[in-house]
Amino acid sequence: MARKKSLAGQLLKAYQDSKKAKAAEQKRLEQEQARRARAAEQARTREERARTQQEREQAREWERARKEKERQDTERARKAAQIERELEKRQTAKKQDEERRKRDDAKAKATAERQAKLARTEALKAEAIDRTTQVQERIESLEAILLRPTVLYGHRTAVEDAFSSSGPDGLVEAIEGALAELPDPEGLRGEWRAAFAPETRELVVEMDLPGQEVVPPVAQFRFKATAPAAVVPQPRKEAEVKQQYARLVARLALRAINEVLAASPPSLVDVVAFNGHVRSKDRATGKAIRPCLVSVRSSREDFEDLVLDEPMLDPVQCLRRLNAIVSQHPYDLEPVRPVVTFDLSKYKFVPEVDVVAGLDSRPDLLMLDPIEFEHLIRRLFEAYGMKAWVTQASRDDGIDAVATNEDPMTGGLCIIQAKRTKNTVPAEAVRALAGVMHDKAAAKGILVTTAWFGKTSLDFAQRTGRMQLIDGRGLKALLQEQLGIDALIGLPKVPPGWVPADLK
């Protein structure tokens, strides 16, 4: 038993010892684990500390690098700002210099422009004065062409000798030579032709007058200061230009007659007839025309009674005193019929047309040409005793005539117009004749036609009391009565109130 107790005790003791050993081993292991844990914790702590220290070192290094970079950036920014300030300063100085230079240049330019403008202004003012002076001189030259050329009187003997040796052609040639020695008025002396009839001691002169452009259309030139500065023309009034041209035409006609009479001997030339023409273009057709603007016949005695040198002499009234035919509107090239014409190709006088002798027993008035019709009407009214027959060309193939009735009781100036037409005469033509009568202070007006008149025209003529209208029937009767001509009127239809017998 004791032995068994002892084994159990031993076993218990062994168990206990084993348990104790296990507990000790467990404790040891736990201690070892604790130690290891502590060691690991310490190692971790050390590592953490080392890492923390490293991070702090890195942070400090980064901070130092950041601060260094900031310092460098700040230094660079400072330097850049300094450079920028210096550059800006230089640019400002350069800009100021440029602006100063521009101001100086602008000031110099403005001064130069002011001086140039002043010089141009003075030049333009001088130009305006000079051109105005030229215009005034031109006008004065146009108004001073009537001085008597006394130098021509010395040519009379030579002209007389030329006539003795070469006849009329020699006389004309000698006068032309004498006139060629005179100073030529610029732009005023045109082509000159003449023919001499020794039987009547009449010299007919035809001359080309200058056109309307010879009269300056500008009255003066003035300086215009408003931009742009310039010399601007001051137009002459149209009425003044036309009046100046009409006076110039009259002066040239008087000058031509004066020169011819001065150069020709009184023993040979007693009368001068002058026709003044203008070469131009018809504005309606564009064709060349040569209308006669003035026609006058004057004896030496009547002309030498004029005082051409008198400044107060009115050339237009002077021509009127000489009974000249002058265009009412020379500037508009309104023509007149010359008092005397001659064949320019041969320089011979055209013989007077005896239209009556050339007509057959039954002439058709509408088939006559204008010249034949004119001569027929002239002969008709001459049969009534009309004298001093002068005609003026019209635009409708008729004639405008100024005649004088020498009857002491019923006589006076008579205006005659004839219209060779197939249609009724418009009332405007009758009123126009009344206007011409008033303008000429005529005692009577006669309008004769191959056609007929309307009631308005007849009533108007009756109201005036000084007009006589002769229609185609009346013209036929007058031709039969005064000239013994049994005329026909080839109208396309019988006019109102007529019968076919009135035409045939």
C-alpha cells in the first residue's frame, strides 16, 4: 500500500512536476513571446522612430529645399522685376523720345504746312487776280476795236493804181493787202472775201465772225478759302454774255466797213455792203452751218459821219441807225438774210432773179423753192409801191420782210411775213408777227400764206386793227391782179370754206 501510495505520489508528483514544468515552459514561452514581442515592439518603435526621424529629416530637407527654391524664385523674380523695370524705363524713355520727336516733327510739319498753305493761298490769290485781269483785258480788247486805222488812208493811191491796172479784182486784192498789215485782233479777224461792182461803186464784203466762245463766260475769278482752297470762276450772267457778243458783232461789222472805206479811194468806192457770218454746228442736227448774223449797206457819207472813237458810242444803235439787219439773237445764231449776196466761188454779184419772167402761165406756188417764192412775194408788194425791201431768213421756208410804204397818208414801216405751207397757219405765228410789229414800231403787219387761217387768228388780227391776213385765195387773186399770174395752189385737201376752184 505504501508502495502503491508512493507510486501514486510519484505519479502525482511526476504529473505535478510535469505540469509545473509545462507551466514553467509555458511561462517561459510566454515570457519569451513577451520578450520577443517587447523586442519586436522595441524594434518597431526604433524603426518608427528612425522612420519618423528620417521623415523629419526629409521634411527638414524639403523645407530647406522649398525655402531655397523660394529664395531662388524670389531672387529670380526680383531680378526679373528689376530687368522689367529697367526695360520699362528704357521703353518709357524711348517712347518719350519718340513722342518728343513726333511732336517736333508735327510742329515742323504744321509750320511747313502753314507756310505752304500761306504760299498756296497767296499764289491762288495772285492767280485769281491775274486771271481776272486777263478777263478784263480781254473784255477791254473786245470793246476797243473801233479805233479808226488812220494808217490805211496811205493805201488809197495804191488801191486806185491796182484798179487801173487789174480792174475790180486788183482793187479787192490791194485792199486785202492793206488790211493784212493791220494788227490782227486775237481770235477776231476771220476769213475775209470781197467783190467790187465799179458800175455802182459798191464793194461787198463778207467776213467770218468769231463764235460765241470769244466772249469770256467768266466775269471774274475769286479765291475760295474753304477746303479745298481753289480759284473758282464767277460766271458772267447769261444775258450779259449775249449782250456782249451782240455788241462785239456790231463792233466787228463797223470795224470792217471802217477799214474798207479807209483803204479805198472815194473816187472808186462809195458804198460798202457787209455780211457777217459765223461758222458753227447746228445743235439740232450736228451739221455745219454758217448763218449770217449781221448785214448792212452804208454809203461813205453816212458812215464817215459816225464818231467811232467816242466811248459812249453804242455799236448796236449805230447799226440800227444805218438800217442794218441784225440778228435778234446772235448768240443763239439766229440768222438774217443778207441785204446783198454774191457768188463766193467766183466773187461775182448774183443778178437779181426775175421770178415772174420765169413762171409759166399756171405755176404751183407750193412747187416754188424758197428763193423763188421770196422774189415772187417781193415783186407782188413792190407792185403796191413798197420800197426799201429787206428780208430776214426764217426757219419755215417763208420770208420775214421789212418794207416802207411811202404814201404820206397811209405809209410807214410795214412788216411782211409769208408762209409757204400746206397746213393752216397757227395762231402763234400771228401773235409772233404782232410782237415783231411792236418791237419794230411798225405801222402795219401783213401775213400772207398759201394755206388758210383759223378763226382764232382772224379774230386776233381784227382786234389789233393794224394786221392783214391774206390766205391762199387772196394771194391768188393779188397775183392775178397785180402781176397777171394765174397761179395754182397744190394743197392736198380743200381748206374749210373753200371750193375746189379756189385751188385750180
